[in-house]
Amino acid sequence: MADHASEIKHCQEQLDQHRRNTQELRKQLAVFGIGQQPLDKVTQLRTEEDGIRQAKGALRALGEAPQYLPGDPDDLAPLLAMLPPTTRAL
């Protein structure tokens, strides 16, 4: 039981860290114009957003529902899975 709880805690800590990193990178990128943003920062942002998705997936796999916060990258798969099959085409 403690091992399961520690896995959940670890995944939540990873999720929180990816969210903090994402916020910081967005602040750094905001000072540049569209098309002028450094590619390494854009790549880092995408990597952190992938980390958010992975941490949420790990939490779901452990039976925990991750909290959805504004600024999280679109993670529509679990939301679409909750819809009846007839409405998924929307």
C-alpha cells in the first residue's frame, strides 16, 4: 500500500514540476515575437508538455484522476473516452 501511495506521490511531484517548468518557459517565450522564439525554448516547452501528458497518464494508470488545470496541454483522449460512442465524432 505504501509503495502504491509513493508512486502516486512521485507522479504528482513530476506533474507539478512539469507544470512549473512549462509556466517558466512560456514566460521566457512571451518576450519574443511570433516566429522569433528560440527553437531550443520551443522544444523544451513541447518536452515539458509531453511530460505533463505522461505524468497524467501514469496517475490514471495508478487509479488516480489527475487534476486538469488551465495551461495544461490539450489532453483530450481521456475526455473523449468518457463520451458515448455516438458523440465522439464531434
